[in-house]
Amino acid sequence: MFFHRQELQHEAKPEKPDAIYARKLQEVLGGQYGEITVAMQYSFQAWNCHIPGKYRDLLFGIAAEEFGHVEMLATMIARLLEKAPIGITEGAIQDDPTVAAVVGGMDVQAAIVAGAGARPVDSNGNPWSGSYITASGNLLADFTANAAAEMQGRVQVARLYHMTDDPGVRDMLAFMIERDTMHQRQWEAAAAELRAEQLENLPVPSKFPRPKKYLDAGRQYINFSDGEHAGEGSWARGTTPDGEQFVYVPQPPPGVPLGDVTRPDERFYGTTDEPNLVEKVAGTVKDALHRG
Amino acid sequence: MFFHRQELQHEAKPEKPDAIYARKLQEVLGGQYGEITVAMQYSFQAWNCHIPGKYRDLLFGIAAEEFGHVEMLATMIARLLEKAPIGITEGAIQDDPTVAAVVGGMDVQAAIVAGAGARPVDSNGNPWSGSYITASGNLLADFTANAAAEMQGRVQVARLYHMTDDPGVRDMLAFMIERDTMHQRQWEAAAAELRAEQLENLPVPSKFPRPKKYLDAGRQYINFSDGEHAGEGSWARGTTPDGEQFVYVPQPPPGVPLGDVTRPDERFYGTTDEPNLVEKVAGTVKDALHRG
Amino acid sequence: MFFHRQELQHEAKPEKPDAIYARKLQEVLGGQYGEITVAMQYSFQAWNCHIPGKYRDLLFGIAAEEFGHVEMLATMIARLLEKAPIGITEGAIQDDPTVAAVVGGMDVQAAIVAGAGARPVDSNGNPWSGSYITASGNLLADFTANAAAEMQGRVQVARLYHMTDDPGVRDMLAFMIERDTMHQRQWEAAAAELRAEQLENLPVPSKFPRPKKYLDAGRQYINFSDGEHAGEGSWARGTTPDGEQFVYVPQPPPGVPLGDVTRPDERFYGTTDEPNLVEKVAGTVKDALHRG
Amino acid sequence: MFFHRQELQHEAKPEKPDAIYARKLQEVLGGQYGEITVAMQYSFQAWNCHIPGKYRDLLFGIAAEEFGHVEMLATMIARLLEKAPIGITEGAIQDDPTVAAVVGGMDVQAAIVAGAGARPVDSNGNPWSGSYITASGNLLADFTANAAAEMQGRVQVARLYHMTDDPGVRDMLAFMIERDTMHQRQWEAAAAELRAEQLENLPVPSKFPRPKKYLDAGRQYINFSDGEHAGEGSWARGTTPDGEQFVYVPQPPPGVPLGDVTRPDERFYGTTDEPNLVEKVAGTVKDALHRG
Amino acid sequence: MFFHRQELQHEAKPEKPDAIYARKLQEVLGGQYGEITVAMQYSFQAWNCHIPGKYRDLLFGIAAEEFGHVEMLATMIARLLEKAPIGITEGAIQDDPTVAAVVGGMDVQAAIVAGAGARPVDSNGNPWSGSYITASGNLLADFTANAAAEMQGRVQVARLYHMTDDPGVRDMLAFMIERDTMHQRQWEAAAAELRAEQLENLPVPSKFPRPKKYLDAGRQYINFSDGEHAGEGSWARGTTPDGEQFVYVPQPPPGVPLGDVTRPDERFYGTTDEPNLVEKVAGTVKDALHRG
Amino acid sequence: MFFHRQELQHEAKPEKPDAIYARKLQEVLGGQYGEITVAMQYSFQAWNCHIPGKYRDLLFGIAAEEFGHVEMLATMIARLLEKAPIGITEGAIQDDPTVAAVVGGMDVQAAIVAGAGARPVDSNGNPWSGSYITASGNLLADFTANAAAEMQGRVQVARLYHMTDDPGVRDMLAFMIERDTMHQRQWEAAAAELRAEQLENLPVPSKFPRPKKYLDAGRQYINFSDGEHAGEGSWARGTTPDGEQFVYVPQPPPGVPLGDVTRPDERFYGTTDEPNLVEKVAGTVKDALHRG
């Protein structure tokens, strides 16, 4: 169960309106790595979790906070839009290039659809999609995805920090950056703990018994490009993170022939060079077709 | 530039047709974490890379291999469909529950749209989307996302391994699982190398100067749920992965009031309790409207 | 701020596994009118609300409950999947038509992607989309949309009730149907209260001053089809809901001519019958192009 | 069958070009509540209608008109784009901030893709989606959705009215606003008629026999937020729209425990704390895998 | 303006219900190349047409017919669903593998969402999308796209013909196949007429003045794969369709170096090997950040 | 298998940055008819091809080149963004209308998400979709679609040519236009060769045996609009492209009655005028429901 309290975790007051910036903030509200994504991602991971206790508690504990971050951003966005010139025509003002630029740079649906409000979309107006989230039931895979999501999110908020000099907006973003800092740390720590407790390990999923037959394929860096520095990294020589030895293969070995083309049932009418197809199909269907 | 050679990296021959399994394999061809995703993700990371040399070589080198994995899967899927009963009606056979189950379980568009061929979609027929990829220009954030993608991909292929007992399919999957093993290892190694070379560090982006004001917010695990084990993990006490100290906050501290509602321009016709709105708007627009 | 408590509002325990039914339940979790939709819709309406007090309280109060309904459904779905035969191959069992039918009828991504878990998608696997919600800032328009959403949702849950005879599932659905009953009632009551308090009225938005010129167009039922009963309803004769008189127009009056086609700049290369286009364009671009 | 006559229902001539406004108008052509939506929504409701006669006539009658509204908007948009500076470079003009603002604010695909034409997209360029429509077969649920759609549409057109002072555009919008007025009235009247004729009633679907067990859940306003005014509305006390009594519950009662986590088949490789998983899985798959 | 007549162009009565087939038919109603696509595509081409007269008449004339085809399919689909076992549970029947297969193979949203009705989606339940249509304003490009669409559509309907033996369904499909035959012919004829009238020619757009500099690039077949038969076709040697000479280039010539990587503003926090980045950024932002 | 060489097929260096133009170029990278589309379309056609040899070689040969075009565009876009003012705030500069216009006209996600890089999206930020491609297995249908795609692509690039005067950009576009010229020619030639070799013919699919019953429907232009010039074209009179005679039908003949409405199972709760529905449903479900 979720409960709502009519408070914000942190102040969300801009000093002045800025409709263009409101659009940009939508990215971290409703974008691929926005707050809706992490709130939903951690929630679904918790609901699909197969271990009770601390890991699931962690997922629930952060998920609920992230819904509150959605709320902070929605509040901030509505305020950035509140007094901004967002398209309402008044006399000569529409010829003002500044106003025109605002209308050009803002999310026009914020005005037309939401009446100067926030929406569950990204900074290009793409609606938030359930396909953004990751929840596989494998916690090491998922915690790594969570760490990655917090990194992408923190990069985006850091960029957004430099796209405004409004002290109210910057203050809220600085706070959010620190929460992203914390969440990055937590997912890294939680991934390490899973490994320490032997619940999961590299390569993920670690319980899958690796076949002897293709163990070589699991340690070769086969370079399908021609970069001359490809073999210099620690991913090409030396020890793998889980204790085997990398092997560098500068040129892909020959493959196997493509093999025969497929020849599906002729009634799919794919183009083929088999003779007599007309006759074969015709024989099958003409009775039904030609009766009329 | 990309070049194609009419060979497969590994054999892709099923022992027998299986249209339902063909549909399932679409997940790792055209799904969120399928081969199209990683091929495109690594390509865009390479094209947006800001350092020449080994890291970009690595991206190009694996990207091109992944396009070849798309090809292996597409070939396998077409072969699984080739002789399968995929909906063509022939006399009494359509009353056979086995055939009906095949048609129920397969991707019907594989027959109707592709004529028994592979498609750039996932196992539910959702078309592959550019929103699946991650390419931020920040390599630690991106390599972490790559490691996460390979983990999810390997989990999915491992599951698919258990969903068939066709030796030809299993052989190809076993090979692909090992390539995913290798790629997991590489992204983990590359992420470690970035940190060792001080090009990037935790928290990502590490070059953003953290504000003193909210440093506490960057180390507190504030639990917004009520799980009693939330504070037991290494993410709640002890040292953070980058050397600070975690602090556990079992109950969120009070927030700030929601504050005033917004009151946008009345011509957005949002509902408000301001009096005299009718008169204000009417004064503005009646001339234009009432002329007729 | 949102808080989570590790409890469910109502029991969510099926008597037995049923992977096909799990897929169907996804509709009311992540479909157009599922619980994610209403939770998000009421939340955004609250965040964009321009009146403090009871209406906003109502929005927040129900929104948070709906997030808990998402949780109940996610829990139920994971349990329906837990012990179901969802595609893992074991010996002869894969030839069993019942198992084949299960695999045919289930959401295969529930197995491949989520490892037997719930996902933010509908019963066809379409990911939840931010475009499902409605939050315009006009409360009468929005509360009417909310009532409509609860009606569609209740219709769907009622249909789902008849698609299972599992007593555990039916018990949860019966509870949810009653909550939908309540929410329908509330939005109808709230819409009536808005009108009683003269905050908004029909036609929505009621503050827009209607032009005299086209008042007739606002009361005519112009029938663009040829149904002979079209004029019999209360929508064609008698008093409109807001006190004017309907007028039935059985045949659309003549329109206006389509008018001239557009002739955009020739450098868009639209096909046109204007002569000399080649010369005009050539004159403009040849210098740049032909230098080589 | 549908027939087309080369006339417009109303004049669609702007006084001057305005590419930015053309983009905004796309919202009511191809957006969530644009004319394509209502034309398709009423058509599918008619095709899925289970009662012949006046209700279906009404649906067909308005649906066909709405296709004509799509046409009016498409015509207007093409004309707004016809002579506008939409990105073609000519000498110094590209440094003109006004031109730059136009290009910034317009839908660039209108130029690049459509050659200065209208497109089936919204004002942010999202393509129209079949997921926008509602057609359940339950007429009271659907007519309520129709009334809601006309309200949202009228709000949007009213907003758009204030975003231009072009008399030609305003004239067309004023006409469309009145048609939306009429359609709102009709769906309200039709919903009332369904109830008067006892074909359907509240709560929708009214034929579902409500279980005694949870009747209380059908009349309680359980407040999951902390708004102090939540209990003041007519939705919390007094009579429900269908004659029962509302009950206000200021604090949600305790729920039920979350219950056991799920433990799906180990071959999904979800993370779990069950011991010996490696051995169990290994036993199952090693033969197949390790043969090589 | 569009007008509706309550008739179907052709009979749409199945002999018996078939929910699985209803799902398949959705492909040609709401799929990429279904009837909604062609109806919308021809309509938008007509609305964006820059020549009055016969070409635009042709577009309007076929567009309106295609809306009627949508209607025929929607009617047929609803009838195929009407008496089919589509998921309602009745006693033991749910254990019947035939019923289970039906539920597995049908579009479950047809039952849950539409109450046994048609929907604007394809055979996998993907909603119809405005991105399916093509309307560029260049008539030769568009008529070629139309011919291609009719070909794909006819291929799909022909496949669907073989997926049923219901005489009522086959009769309607046979009629539709002939209409697709006609429409293919018309777009081919119309494309030829455009060329005969010199309104447009190959290469499209023919009015673009081809630069001398790269004329060779316009006639070379550069083979980026290694197929040994690539040079045998008429696309590699001999005369091009517009009178030049093809040249076969069996191996791509060397390209140009990739060139320098980009080095965007450091405040995007892309990873780079430039020294002193921390200091540069810090100097810029520390004042704002460190005040607290 | 695909191989990558770290070269570009053609130079991709702009003379100066231009973020607005970068956004426009995204259309031909990641749009409906961009280079990702043709690269993927030709690849899937090759993988689903049913004839070995020259046709498949052609598909592979061009597909791989198109992946290289994606690379050229991605490189160009990153360079156009590299030094452009894309939203980073520095002192007074944000009040400069030119900068504001840039931010208004650019793809803001290029900055926030990609850190000044290219993305797999179109010029409105819609992610590339697998639904853009066509690969039916019928080569004449597919090659016609390919010709159409190259035409649309060439039209778009030609338009883009006129939207910049940057000599570096224009040079690359001029080269790409010629490659599109070549590819148009090839698909036209390949389609002609298929017909010359009798592998496929008009109408597509030519192997489907046309029923005598509806041959008339296959040659009639039935005009569903009222354009007076509709019958003047070669599509209405004279010989069809495959040797029959067109017939012009200026008015659609009468259709057939719509027929009975459907009456699905009452437990779908569709609205119907059948009496006693309540009783029927109640009898079925009350036991289960009313036990409590």
C-alpha cells in the first residue's frame, strides 16, 4: 500500500518562470531515465522479488522515494510554466522574437493539452513507456541496471544544472543530484553484497552451468573492426573479472556458410525459383475460387 | 563503413521446425535487450565517443559482431518457421489441437506479414524501438549500462535454453551465452579501466563538483517503506563504494509544504476559484467573437 | 511524498496457478484503463490542480490508493505464474496440448523477460504509455474522464471475473469491482459539485464566451449517415442538457468549395503543374551543385 | 460505406501563413483528443454496437462528420504552411531571428517529410495511435468517454483560439467549438436516455450483480493522502448518485501482509536464497551442455 | 466532407465463429498495410496535393472506398467473435484443449477491452500508428508507395485466404483481393501517367538538378557484401531505367578517415582524455554550488 | 557476418556548427525513411529471401552500405552539435534571441541525453521503430517498397539540401543524393528483372489464382468521391498495366445491408435491448458472489 502526504521532500520553487526549461526538466520526470522509470523499475523489482528481507526492503524503500521525486519535478514544472508566455496571443507581443523563441522551445502540449502543467512525457514529448523499465527477477542483473539508471539520471541532471541559472531550480537539482549519488552508491553496494553472499555472481546468471564446449568463446575478444588499439585494454589480455584469461583475436575466424535459403509453403507467395508453383497452388485453391 | 560476408559466425540450424519457439527467440533478436539493441547501442556510443583509441575500438569491435548475431538469430528463426504448421488450412488439420496450439503460440505476423520470416520485433510483436538504447557520451555510465544489458541478455538466453530441447537450437544458444559471458566481462573490465585511468569515477559523472550543502543527502538511506530489514545491508551502514560513510534514516524527515497551487492565465480554462473569471475572459475575446 | 507499507489492501492469493489468466489480468494492471493509468492520471491532475482544498485532496486520496491496486495485481500475477508450466521444457511434457495451449495463451515475456513476474504492460504485451492519461487542468473535463475511466475499468474487471473460477482471484476482483463502484460514484458526485458551486459548467469549458455567430451550429444534430432513427433520440429534439433547444438536420447542408490547392516553395519538390519549375530551381542551386 | 464530396463543412482559410500555429493545430487533428480520435472512436463504437436503431445511427451520424473535421484541419494546416518560411535557406535570411524562431517552433517534419503538408500526428509530432480510442460495447461507459473526449477537445480548441489572432483561423475554430458544444450535449443526452430506458445504469456495468460481501467497499471514501478537506465533499458524505450512502474513512484500515515471495522454477535464474540451486540446475542441464 | 450510408460494399458474413481468425484479420484492418493505412494515406495525399483535377480526384475516390473496407473488416471480425468461446469460463469447458487453444490464439483484448468487437490494431495487438502512412507531396514517390502498399496488402490477404476454409470469409477476401488488384493497377497507371506528362520522372524528385561532381556515384553498384552473383543482374551492367549506364564496383573503394572525435562542452560530462577538466568545470560552478 | 572499418564512405565535415540543422538531419538517420530503415529493411529481406544468388546478393550488398550511411550521418550530426550553443547557460547569453532560437529549434535530447551526440530518432525525436520496415518474402512487392523508400529518402535529402548553405554539409548530401539515385535505379531494374524472369508479375502476388467471380471488381475504378475529372486518367479507361481493360464506374453501386448487430455473451456487459439480461447473468454468478 502507498500513502501520500501533502509535503514535498525538498523545496521546488523557481525564482522566475521559464517554459523552455520546463520542457527540458520533463526529461528527468518522464524520460527513459527519469523518475517515473526508476520509481516503476524498483517497484516491479520488489513485486517480482524472490527473497524476502533486506533486498526487497531496499527496493521498496527507494521506490517510494522516487515517486516523491516525480512529484517534486511535476510541481517545479507547473511553476516554471505558471506565468511564462506560452502562446496566448496578446496584441503585438506575438511579434516579439523572445516570445516566439519561448513558444518555439517549449513543449506546446504543456499549454494546449495540460493548461500549463506537467505531463508524463520526456523533453521531446514522447510519452513515458513501460518498455523503459528492467525487472528480470535476477537481482545482480537488475541492481546493475539500477546503478546504470542512476548514473544516466545523474548525468542528465548534472547537464540540466548547467542549463539554468535560476537559484531555485539549481537548489532543487543539487539536492536531487545528491540523492542520485546515494542511490548509485546503494546499488553498487547491494550488487557487491549479493556477490559476497554468493547469491549471484559473474557471469550473470551465475547458476547457469557453462558448457565446456564453448568456454573459449567466453574469453575471446574477437575484433570485428580494424582499430589498432583494440587489443591494448584490460578486456583483451590478462585476467577476466571472474578469474579466467582473456584472449585477443584480432581477426574474426572464418564462419560457417549461410546455408540453404528457406522454402516455406508456397501459399505464402514468397518469391522462389521453384518451377511449377503456379500449378501447385492453383490445384489447391481453384475449386473454391473458380466456382463463381 | 560496414562490410558483409555471406557467412554466419556460428551454425544456426534447428533439428526440426518449431514456430512457437521462433516467436520466443524474437525476444533476443528484437526485444529491449536483444541483439539489435546492443548492436545499435555500441555503434552509437562509438559514434558519440570523445576519446580516440582503445575505448572506441572496443565499441566498434563488439558492435559489428552483434550485427552478426542479429543475422544468426534471423536465420534460425526463418528455419524454425520453414516447415512448421503456421496457419495454412488444409482439410481437417485445423481441428487438430496441436496445430491450433501452434497457431495460438506463434507470432501470427511471422506468417501473415513476413511469409515465414524473422522480423525486428520482440516475442510479443512489439517493434524494436530506438528508445531501447543508451549512449550518453559518459563512458562509465554507458559501460555500466552495457554490462547490465549483457546480463539481461544472458539471463534471457539462458531461460530460452531451457525452453527447447532441439539440439541445433541449444548449440547456437550455448555459443551465444558464451559470447554474452565474454561481453559482460569486457564491459566490467573496461569500466574498471576507466576508473583506474582516472577518466571517470564514482559517483558518475565524477567531474561534477558536489555541493557541500547537500553532502548529507548523498549518503543517507532514507527508508520510505517500513521493511524492518532495510537497515541491515551494506548500503545503509559502513563505507560507501567511494569512501564516505552511509547513514541509515529509518523514517523520512518532514518535508516542506506543497505550497501554493499554480494559477495560469485564465485563457487556459483551468478550473479555479478566482471570482470574475468569466468577465475577465469575456472582456478579452468578446469583440472578436461577437462581431457576427 | 509517498510512503509504502508492506501490506496489501486486500488479499491477492489464487487457489492455483494460471499463466493464461495472469496475462489477462495484465490488462487491468498496465492497459489503457488499468490501475497504472488511474494512479498516474489522478496524480497528474492533483499536481496540475489550480484550487487548493477538497478537490485536490480527493485526487491525492484516490491516486495513492490506486498505486496500491497496481501492487495487488502485480502480486496476484506473480503468484498465478509461480508454479505454472510457462515454457520450460521437460521431456515429453512439451507435446502435451494443454501445456502447449498454456504457452500459446500466456505472455511469453512474463517468462523470458520477467522470470515469472508481472510487467507494466497490457494483456497483449503493449507497454504502458503516458499517452493513456488525461489531465487538462479543467476539472469538469477531467472528472468526466475519470468517471469514464472507472466505468471502462469496471467493465473490464467484470469481464475478467467471468473468465476464471478460481475463488481467490474472484474474491480479489469482487473487491476491486466495488472500489471501482465507489470511484465511479465519487467522480460523478465531484462533477456535480463543481457545477453546483458554479466553478465549471456545460459546455466545458464553460468560461469560453460562445460566439453569437455560430450558436446554431451548437444545437444542430446534423446527420452525416442515413440512419432513419437518428432523429428519434433526445439528442435531436427537445431541450439540451444546458437549456437550449436541439434542432435535427437530417441532411448536411452544402459546404463550401475545397478551394485552391497549395503551392509551396518549389524546393520541396512536391508535384505541381506549374511550368518552368526545373529552370527556377536549377537557377537557384546549380552554382553550388555544379562547381565540382 | 463512406462517400466523399469535394467540399468543406466550413471555410478553412487563414489570412496569412503561420507555421508555428500549423504545428499547434496538429494537436486537434492527430492528438489524443483530436478529430481522428473521435472519428475513429465513434466508428468503432458503431461497428461494435449491439443494438440497431437510434443509438447506432447517432454514432454513425457524428463519426462521418468528424472525418470531415479532419479534412478541414488538414486543409487549414497546409494553407498555414504554404507561404511560411519553413526552413529553406536563402542568403542572409537564415540569420533572421524571426525566421529562426519559426523553424524552432514549427514541426520540421511538416517540411522535410510532408513538403509543407498536414500529417496524422499531434503537436509534438507523435503519430496518432489506435490506443487513443475507446469502444467497449457498453454504451453508457462509451458515451461517457465520448462526452469526456468532446470536453477535452473543446478545451483544447478554446486554448488554441487564444493562441492566434488570425481572423480566418479564429472563424473556423469558433465554428468547431460550437460543433464540440453540440456533441458534448448529445453524448450527455444519450447517456441520460440510456439510463431512462433502463438499458444501462450506474454503476457501469449495471448488470453485474454486486456481491453483498464487499458492498461497504463500494461506498467508502478511503483517504490515502492527508488532506484535511478530503471529507468535505459530496463524495464523502450523503447520498451516492445511485441512492446509497457515502461513508468517509479518513485513515485506511490495516491491510493484509504481503505474504510469501514467489519461488518460480530455478531455470528462470531469479535470485533466491534457496540452497543448492546450482546443483539442482546443473543436474538437469549438464548432460546436454557438457557433452562437448 | 464524408458521408456514411448504412450499407456494406460487399457481404461480410462468416459461416461460423472463429476467434483466432478474427485476430488474424485484424492485420489487414489495423496493421502496417491494413485498410486504415491506405484510407488515411490516400486522404492525406489528397489534402496535401498541389495539383487540382484528376490526380486528386483519384486519391479522394479510392480513399473513401478504403474507409468502407475498414467497415467490412470490422463487421466481419465482430461476427467471427460473436459466438466464439472467447474466455468466459463455464464449468469444465475451460479444461477443453480446443477452447484453451482458442483463447491462446485470439486477441484477448477483443474480449476484455472491446467486448467481442473489432479494434484499430494489428494481429499482434499493436495499435495502428500514424507513422504507417506516406504522403510527401511528390506524387511519383507517393504513387509508388501506394502501389507497394497495395502489393503488400494483397500478399497479406492472399495468405489469409489460405488460413481459413470458411466460405463466407473466403468470399469477402476474394472480393477484397480483386479490389487490391484494381488499386495496384491504378497506382501503376497513375505513376506512368505522371511520367508521360512530364510532371515527374526518375530519379525522384526529378526536378532536383543533379550535380556533375557525383554523377558516378549515381550509377555505381558498389557491393559491400561478397556475393559472387551480385554483378550478374541488370542493376549492375547495362542501361539504367532512365538511360545512363550502370557500373559494377565489386569492392568498395577506400573511404576517408573517421577523423577527429568531437569534444563538446565539458559540462556535458562526456568522458574525454583532456586534462584538467575537473578544474575547468569546478571553476565555473563552484560558486553557485558551494555557497551552502 | 558484418565487419567494420574505421573509415567513412564519404567526408562528413560541416564548416560550422548548427544544432538546428543537426536535428533536421536526424530525419534521414532515424526517421521512417532514414538510413536505419533501409539498412534494416534490406537486411531482413535478405535473411528472409527464398532464392539464393543475385537477388539476395543485391540485398546484402546495399544493406551493408546503408549501415555505413547511418555512420556518416551520425558523425555529421555529432560535429554539427560539437561547438553549437545547445543550452549550457553562461551569463547573459541566454537572453540572446539567437541562442534562444537555437535551443528552441534543436533536439534538446541531443544535449540532455546524448551529450551532444546523434541518436536513433527522427527529427521530432520519435525513436526509430521496427514497424518502419517491409520484408514480406515476395520480392516484387518488396523491391517496389524499396524503390518507394529510396524515392521518399531522396525527396527528403533534396529538401534538406536547401535547408543549409554549409558547403561541407551540402557536399555530403549531394553524394548521398546520388547514392539514392543509384539505389532507386537498382530497385526499379531488379523489379523489372523479376518480371522478365517470370518469377513474379502484376498483380502481386501473381501466383494467386484470380477467381472468375470477381474479375470485374479487379478492373473497375469505382469513384467514391465526386471529382469530375476522376474518369479522365489512364487508370479509368483503356488497358491495365497487365493487359485487361479498365472500366470507369462514376457512382458506387448499391451495397448490401449492414445486417444484424452482434449479440455476444451477456457477460461481456455490452449494452443490448434484450430483456431479462439481469436475470440471466444473475443466475449465473450470484452464487459465487453472494456467498459472503
